[in-house]
Amino acid sequence: MKIYNIKDKPQFIREVAELTQEEWGKKVESKSEFEYKVNRKIKKINSMLDNPNFCILILLDEDVLIGFIDILPKDGEYRVDLTPWYGMMYVKEEFRGYGHSKTLNRAILHEARCRGIEKIYLKSDLVGYYEKFGAKYIETLSNGERLFYIEVECLECKKRISDVFPMNFDEVED
């Protein structure tokens, strides 16, 4: 299994858009309405691929999509003053229970840190889940969801810095 930025695997954009619509989109009455909404999502994803506060990471097993996670510049109409957002994490039902959400979470926090993001926000009605990943409660939003932030620390990024600067700076003489 391997994680990719969706920019590098654009053939999965449609599947991600379809899963997003099925899981979080408003229910639709017809296949044509579903297609319309999916096509709008595809257009939006493509238009944001170069935004530094937007990223979709996908977890693949060969050419099978296992799940995805993203960073968004905004997430809904609540707290538009905050950016960026930890938007969606999704693992297909048949692949749940194998630690893939933990893998995706680590990957998106690593990606955020490598982009220079120090704090990322999320909203959820889940209790006790995101706290396992270091999320800290801020407030309850008017829609009942809880607002959190995660201070982004990434051991891989720190390791890269120490690889570039292997010396202990306390030992450097002036």
C-alpha cells in the first residue's frame, strides 16, 4: 500500500468525488442529479489542486482506492476566520478496522507540516476519536459539531531537518 497526492493520480478524482457525495453530500433523487453534483466536485477539486491549503491524499493498494483524507482552505460556513481545515477522512467499508485511518491521519499531518502549516482545524460530532490524534477542543458550533485544532508536529519533517543539519548546534563554536 502506498499514499499519493491526488495530483499525481488524477484518475482517482472521480472515485473520490463519488465517495464524497455518497458519504457527505445531500441525498439526491436521480442518477442525473448525482452525476451533476459529482461533476461539480470534480471541477472544484481540479480548480484547487495548486492551492497550498488544499490537498487530497489517497491510499492505494496497487490500483485499488482504500481511502482518502484532505486539507481544505475552509470547511462550511462555520468559523470562516480559520484556515486550513482537516476536512474529510474516508476509508472504504471493506477496508475498515486495519489501521488505515491512522495511516491516513499521519500522512496528512506530515503533508501539512511539510507545507509549513502549524495548526489545522477540524469539526466533528465524534467524541473521543480525534483526541487520539492530538486534537484539542475549542468550542461547540451552533450546528452541534465540536470544533478542534491540531498542532501539527511531524517526526518525519524533524528527521529531515536533522538529516540536513546533523550537528548539535549547542556544540557549535562562534
